[in-house]
Amino acid sequence: MDSGERWNGGNVTPIRPDNPTLPITSTGIWDGKPANTRMWMVDEWIPFRRATLLTGEGGSGKSLVSQQLATCAALGLPFMGVKTRQMKALYITCEDDLGELHRRQEGICSALGTSMSELDGNLFFLSRCGQINNSLLHFANDGVEQSQFYHDIATFAWNNQPCFVVLDNIAHLFEGNENIRNHVAIFCNAMEALAKEAMATVLFLGHPAKAAGSQFSGSTAWENQVRSRLYLSRPDGDEGTYDDDARVLTRAKSNYAKTGDAIKFRWKDWAFVEAIDTGESWYEQVGNTGKATGENKLFLACLAKATQERRALSHSPHAGNYAPKVMEGMPSAKGLKKEALRMAMERLLHLGEIMADQPLWAGQDRKWMKGIAVANQDCGTVAGRFPNHPANQGQVIENTCGTVVRDGLRDGSDDVRDGSSQVFDFACGTVAGRLREGSGASGVQGSPPIGGLPLPPNPEADDIIWDSAEEEDQ
């Protein structure tokens, strides 16, 4: 007898179970019905309500890029120019405490032009740093069981749909043997189960092996079992063009989009910023960007020193105080030549980081000295005009760091005389601006733009790619 027969009084009778358990689907139910539309959390990079594995070399910034991804998702902002779908986000880390998450978030908010208050109720953090019971699955001889931690995550995601869940990282969350294919397959399938059961988009992080060129550690099942895997790395460059701040996020594996595409960005001021496409090769761009950034910094340092010394500088090449010519002889230029300083000045003018022909300070004859000044900085020297002065329609600039020295105020009064000036001297740079009549504090960021991917009409939308035929027919 085979497994489909049984002995019955000397006769063989086929086994016919009364309740078949396999949810078999026939193609007939699809006849005349268009296939469901595939949906994305990050357009063509992270599939919606599926599990994606992010790996990368140690120190490349997997945690930072994941926290920034979560921030973009919470606001619906594009991630490095790629559209996202707005949803609440939960970032779970087993390696960083809340203090580190706070510091990291400050840099991310600054880079994205947003605030903590705008994220309130949309971005959540859970630190399991220092805890030893972080496993999502328990492996035993008699089977595998989901942990209470797993169920708690699923409950949170279910109650905050749609939800983006970041799990950092496998080393703490996976208690099985990474070299046993079955263990790895079960864990990867559990991440898909979490996404399906909680209707969440899951991103889980892992490390590569020690061997050169490896993109994951342990069994090849890490590669074979996931349908979406991203890889974060530093680009290799020729001597003189390598930039330690450069990063590349590669679509290492995708069953739903083209494999091998890359997003290029750089680390700057404790967050990642998009690399601008200049038409140059990536390595040329990295090298030139690093060089230009250094030249810009030297120009600004010279400008700050000149302003501190009450030396007004001009952007005009015909002027005796032409900034690149004067700066070339300044110690702050550190040997940078006039042409390089000229190019730095043009870049900074184009970017709006400096402004020409700005009022800097009033002399003893009450006439304003004009020249180049830094624009819209949080700390620096601010020279401003007041309502009864001409050309007083500039932008209010707030400064919060340093000592304020006020000139032209009535004795014992905060009122400003007609025709008086006010100069704020700070030790950390120079800003020239003008005060607008009747204005208060300015520079408040408005709500950032939405990333552009629409939300599903409801959690049970019929365009989720794994919906069964039975569910679709309901």
C-alpha cells in the first residue's frame, strides 16, 4: 500500500479526506480579471507589506540609513530622491540606547528640514540595548515557536496600519544557527509572516561575513529565501578620489524590480544627503565634491576672519577689495589660490550661502559699509537694518549662540532710534541680514512635501500581491 490507500477487510480503499486543508487555486478564477498591482514602500526598492533584508559592511551606516528611511516613511518624504509611501514607522534596535537614537534623529531632522514635533505620533522607537531576550523565534527539538516579543511587534504594527517596521539586527533577533539552511529559511519566512499577519512592511538588518566580497553571513539561504535584499557599501575609488563619506545602496536582489540599480549618497553632519547628478562619473563626482567642499569651507573661513576685522570684501573683480584676491594672501586660505577661491565664491553665491552687496556695519559717519556676507546661518555676525531705513525688506535672521552687543539704543531702553543700527557679534561666523518691519521670528519650516506614493484604500486592499483567491472573492 502507498500513503494514499488503507487496508479494509482484505480490500484496498482509497483515502478520501472529508476536509481538504490545502488552499488550492485554479487559474479559472483569474479569467478576465487583471492581476493585482504591485505596491511599494520605497518605489521599486522596498516592496509594500513584504520583508526586505538590508546587509552591509560594518560601519557603513546601516542603522543610520534605516532610521532615516523610517523618518522619510513617517512623513512621506522621498528617500534620496526616491518616492516613499507615507506610513507610521517603528524602529527597533538591540544595539543603541535612546540617547544615541535622539542624537541621530537630530541630524536626520536637520538634513530633511523637519522637526521632532512633525514626527510626533508617526515615528516610534524601541531600544532593546542591554536586554538578552530579543529572539523573535525559539528553536527547539519539537519545533519552532514565535516569541512574545514577536507577537508584541505584530500587535503594535497591526494597531498602527500601515506600518513600517525596522528590526536592527539579525545577530540579536535570530537565535538559530545562521549556517543551517533550514533555520535561516524559517526565520526569513517568519519575517514574511510578520509582514502578512501585521500588514506591515518589514526591514531587517544583517552583517556580511568576514570574507572579502561577502554580502551576508552564514548560509546562502539568506540570499535565496528573501525576495528583496539591499546592500550598503562604500564605493571603491582610485587614489585621490576616495571619499570616506560616500555610500552606495545597491538593489542586490529583487524578484520584483531590476537587480543591480544603485542610489548614491554621502554622509554629512550626522545624516545622509543625496549625491547630485552632475554628469560626471561617480568617482569623479566624489573627488570633485570633496575638493569643492574643502574650498568652500576655506572661503567661508576667510570671509568670517575678514568681517571680524571689519574688512569688507567685494564680489566684483574690478574692485580693490575683490574677495578672492584679498583672501589669497590671508593665512586662513591655507595657500589656496585666487582661481580656486573665485570658484568657491561662485558656488556659494549660486547656492545662496553667501550674498553680495549686503550692509555689514555702519561707520562713524552713519553710512553703511557693504560687501559679501553669509546668509541664513544659525550662528554668526548679523548686521541688520530697521524699519525707517531704506531697503529694509530682507529676511529676519535669528541667532542663538554667542554674545550680543547692541549699538544705537537709547539709554536704559530697548527702543531703537531712527537711523540706528544693531550689530550682533558672535565668535562662530558672519551673517548679514535685514529686519522686516513688524516681523517676528522667521525661518520656521513648513510641512515637508509628501513623497508621492498613494496609500491603499484600506488595510484589506485587493492589490496586495499575496492575497489568496478565496480572499479576493469575498
